[in-house]
Amino acid sequence: MDILHLVDRLEELFNQSRPIPLTRSVLVDEDRFLEIIDQMRISVPEEVKKAQNVASQKDRILAQAQEEANRTISLAQQKGEDLVTRDSIVMAGQSRAEQIMDQGRADVEVIRQEADEYVIETLEALESELTSMLNQARNGIAKLNAERDRDVKQVVLKSAEDELDK
């Protein structure tokens, strides 16, 4: 039985009691009064047990809530550390990628310069050979022209001598 209900019954018994004139006392039905007190004695331990159960449940729920909060905080911290680590790894990877790209660009530029130098050297060597061949061709043409002119002069002289001899 609910303890508050028993208190209400006790109050009702008091309100129904007859007052003793010229005093603040009342006449109470002793049997009903003792019956309510007995029921209260029985109810109080039940109410105390319920209160103790509620208190222990409260403590257990608070402990579980604290444990869950600690676990959630721990997971959040771990996740935060993972994100920071992952972010650091990504940043390091991006930095390394930029270094590799910069080195690649520098290597390409060096190779381009070396290729340009090789082409220039090869073209200069070809020009030198072609100039030499051109000079040889010109010298050959000049020599042949000189020999032809000499031969023509000899033929003209011989012809003029033959004409004179005649």
C-alpha cells in the first residue's frame, strides 16, 4: 500500500475525531489509529526498499551514462587524432607530390636544354661539312673552268698558229 495513502487515511481519522472541550486534544478511535500505524510500518519498509531501488537504479544509470560519455569522448578524441594524422599524411603527400612535380619540371627543362644543345651542335657540324663540300664543289668547278679555259686558249692558239702557218 502507498505510504501517502496511509498518511491521508491518518489525517482523515484525525479530522473525524471529536475534540475535547477547552483543550487542543481530540478523541481518536484507537483501533483504527493502530491499524493505520501497523499498515504504515509494513508500508514504510516497502517504500524504503523502493526508494533504495530507485536510488541504486539512479546510481547505476548515472554510472552507465558516465561510462558511455567517457567512451564517446574517447572515441571522439581518437577520431580527432585519426583525422589530424590523416590530414597530416595528406598534407605530407601533397607536399611530396609538389616536390616530385617541381623536380620533374626541372629535369624536363635540363633535358630540353641538352637536346637543344645537341641539335645545335649537330646542325653546326652539318653546316661545317656542307660548307666544306660546297668549297670542294666550288674549287672543283673553278679548277675545271680554269682547265677548260686553258684548253680553249690552247686550241685557239693552235688554230691561230695553224692559220699563220698556212
